Amino acid sequence: MTRSCRLCSSLKMTLIIVESPTKAKTLGNFLPKEYDVEATYGHIMDLPKSPISVDIENNFRPDYKVVSDREDTIASIQKLAKKSKNVFIATDPDREGEAIAAHVNEILPKGAVVKRIAFHEITKEAVEEAIKHPREIDKNLVNAQIARRVLDRLVGYKLSPLLWKKVRRGLSAGRVQSVALRIIIEREEEIKAFDKKEYWEITCKVTNSKQGNSFNVMLDKVDGKKALVNNKKIADEVLTHLRSAKYIVSDIIKKEIKRNPYPPYTTSTMTQSAAVKFGWPAKKTMSVAQKLYEQGMITYHRTDSLNIAVSAIAKLRAYIVENYGEKYLSERVRVYKTKSKSAQEAHEAIRPTEVTNNKSKLVGDQKKLYELIWTRFVACQMAFSISDRTRIDVLANGKKKYLLKTSGEIVKFDGWRKVLVSGAHDVVLPDVLKGEDLSLIKADGEQKFTQPPARYNEASLIKKLEELGIGRPSTYAPTISTIMARNYVEKEDRKFLPTPVGEAVNSFLVGNFPTVFEYGFTAQMEDNLDRVAEGKLAWTSEIKKFWGPFNKKILSVEKKAKRIKIRTEKLDRKCPECKKGQLVVRVGRFGKFISCERFPDCKYTEKFVQKIGMKCPKCKKGDVVIKKTRKGRPFFGCFRYPDCEYASWKDPRKKSEKEKPASG
């Protein structure tokens, strides 16, 4: 027996390496005592912030360096590895996790017996199964992560200095976030260009004489054609006719509606739901999900797969029968088809690790998100809900034939809605007979205008990115956080609004690099990165294909492109310092501020205060202003702070409007 073999046989411990201390602690709760679990605390190696650290001449070789505060962590891992008979690298089951695994493998001592294990949930069964089936580090996944990192570094480090020269110092650009900015700005342009059209809603309140039940019907057709009531003159004419018409129930249409449950969550749909239900930004949702995953409460939360493990489905279906009864179980196992081309079916949808998990140990945000995930998962294998839908058609015979309609719906079996309660309520219609005469109580018209498309919020932006094939589960949250942090967009009523800086950056990038920031090109690049992960493309050839035209364009734009001015908002106030220039609102690195339009000749600045046009509801003296927390979250406070400590997350204007008495 050689010395190394004798040494190996004397070693008894097994080392498992993960990214986070919370994950390490959870593993330590159920692994036998002969296992050591050590955390890397994230990446141990990365590209330094400067210089570019990509050797373009040497096949785009990245120059990774040890992260500055990871030396002690690396030393600890190396020390434990020397004492261990086996080393299992158990970082997250995605490209980022595989890249960390590759870097950990590089720093392990020679002779260490190293294997890669991957699991999608931190449970005893899943980890034991992974240990039984170790594998090598997946070089294709590592290469895909390197390709993304190198590509983003090349784009960012080449475009940012250009923005400094042509727009303003301190700006930066990114491959995916700049496309997200473009989406927001193009929606804003749609809104500005939208031409509102007037229309009128005509409603009649009718009753049947026998039972005296009244209900509202809405105008749908006039003489068999779609009703077009687009001004007051037509509305008044229609109302005059309706007030003298005779009413009869022309048709009653009844239909049974069966609705299937929603599929379990992916990263995209989870962040969308949390944005709608809780008003959470994607960054917060992912942070809370990360904690739940690391505690072993949910499966891996960065996924675009709808796959569910067979064992998990079996346990869930048994749970439904036991807790809700046989009639609430779907007849067949529901299998959800993943729409995303890039989804890895080896991954799972986001679900609880155990449907019977004790939720009582969770509090606050973790409990809220867990319950959201739990209900969605439980509902996905439940029976469909059944409703009776009724439509009543009413004919008003007068100078013309007016068809008016109403519809109602009653749930007769809640099915999956037993756990996933919706905000919908039964709309009960009175019992009427076909051919029955009705009496008019009143006829009213309401002027309305067509509305422009809504601004994007967190949920709708993520949905749009996913539809366009831009970004992946791991990139949605950082993409949105980046454009917010750079003050390229701001939020108003939870909706994204581009800032003048964002508009200038977008104008420069899209105007000079139309291909790079075109939706189809960005989506194709994401697809190519997926193909690298599958081993179907060499990452260096993809980068080389991109780099040639891109670098040529950079050099051309640097010479020929004109400087773009950032739009400023004039305040109609003279500068108190130079007495010549007007004061304007500008957007800097830390948000809005007021300065003289003659900058840099005049360097006067003052703090920007955003008033909402109402007095403080607490002290009744100061103006209510919009402020921001240290993390950048907006809230409403009193301008007289600290003399008045009024503060609210909710817009006090909306409360004030509700309190106003109804007019008319």
C-alpha cells in the first residue's frame, strides 16, 4: 500500500462544500457526524472590477482572481479537504453554481477525491440520493457561465466609457438591462402617442313585473350591428329611444364552465405573483425564496421548468384526499408542459419540499411567500372548479332594435379554488323566462375614453422579458434592480417611468447600436448561451462572432456619434446664486436634484423636494413629500420632519379621495 493510499484509508470525514452558511446549517441538521459542511460564502473567484480582465487576443480568456475577502474561507476549505477521504461540491444546480464548483475544484489540494453532487431540494432524502450518484463538474454549464460573464464584461466595459464621452460621466450600460430599459421607454412613447377616443356606456335598469327583481343590462348592438356610441349627441338619441322602448327577454344562454388550476410556480410566475399580491420587487421575492430554499422548505427557486417529481406528486395527491376528500382530487395526474425552450426538465417547478411542512416556524415575509408557493402547488393536482354561467339578452323595441346583455356566474363546485381563493364573487341574476316582458326603471349613459396601454410594473415587465426570450430565471431580479439603481427608471404607483437620464442612454444606445439592443438579437444570444450549456456550441466561437462587428462599431461611434443632451425640467425660478440662469431638475447618481441650467459655469445646487399637493394629515401644517429609505424605497412623509414624524407607505391622496362624499 502506498503512502497516499494508507493516508486515504486513515481518513474518516467527508467534506461537503456549499455556497451559504444557512444551507450548510440545514445540511448539518440531518447529515451524520462524519460529515463536515463548509460554506464558500458565494463566489471565491471572480473577474476583478478593473481592468477589463478578459484577454481578447488569447481567445477571450477570463482572468479570474480570488475574491478579496475569501482567502480565509479558501484556507479553511483546503485544511478540511486534507483531512477528508471524500470531498463533495454541492453548490446550486445551475450555471452559477457549476462555475463556483469549478473554482472550488481549482483550489482544492492535489490528491483530494473530489465529486460534484447536485440536488434541487435540501432534504435528507434528496441529499442522500445525490451522494449515491455523484458526477463530474459539467464543463458545458461552466462554459455557458463564462460566456455570459465575458460577454457582459465586454459590452459593459466598452460601452460605459462611450456613454461617459457622449452622454454624461458615471453612466454605464449592460447587455440585458439596456434592453429592459428600451422596453419601458417604448411603452412610454406608446402612451404619449396614444390618441384617446370618446365612447359612451349605455346601461338600462330593468325589472320583471311578476317578481319585481331588477337587474342592469348593457347596450351591445343596434339593428344587429355593434353599437358605436362615440359622442353625447348619439348617446342622448339612444337614451331617448330606450326610454320609450318596450323590453322583452329575447334569449337566455346557460353554460357550465370548468376551470383548471394554474401550474406550479416558475421563477417568472412566482416573482409576478409576489409583485401583484404583495407589491414586492423581484429582488425581494428572490431574497425571501433563497432563505426558504436554504432552510429546506422549498425546491430550488431559479427555474423555468414545470416538471414535478413523481414522488412529490404521489405525496400531494394522498394529502389532498386525506385533507379535502376524494372529490377534490383531479381524476388524472396533471402534467404541466414547460413552454420555455431553455427549461431543463431535470429541474423542478418551485414547490414545498414536503406538503405537510410545519409552517408555524416561519414568520413575516417568509411565511407569506411560502403560503403562496404552497397553495399554488396543492391546487395544481386538485379537481377543476365548476360554475354555471348565465347570459340574459334583452331586446328593446322602439325606433330601432336595441340588444342589451348581462351575464352572471355562480360557482357550484369550488375544486382547486378551495385552497387558491380568488377575488371573484358570484354574480347572481334573477330568474326570468325567455319571451318575458320587462319594465324599464331607468336608462343612463356614462362618458368614457379609451385608455393607453399601462406602464410596466415588476410583474408585467418580467412577463414581457420572458415572452421575448430575454434573460433567464437568474437574471430577472438583477436586471430590474440595476436599471433602478442607475436611476434610468423610477417607480410611480409601482409602475416604471423612465427618467431623462434613462431616455438619453436609451436614445444613444438604440440609435448607435440598433442590432446589439434589438429584441430578437438579444433573445438569440440567450438561446446560443443555452446551446453552449447543452454542449452544442463552443463559447469562444460565439464571443468571437459577436466581438468583431461590435468592436468595429464601437470605434466608429466613438469618432462619429454626436453628444446627446439629457432633458431637464425647468422650474420657472431664477438661480439665486448667479441671477442669470433658470433652475432645472436634473437626475444624478443618487436621484433628482436642482441645479442652475448654466452648469458648469454656475455650480449652484439644492435638494429636490417632491411635493404631492396636500398638507400633512397629522400636523396639518407641513406639505406631504415623497422621500426614500436608505435602500431607495419611496414613502410619504412630512416636510417638517423631525418636528412632525408622519410617515406612510401608502399614498395619503387615495385615502383622502375615499373620504370625500360622493357628488350627485
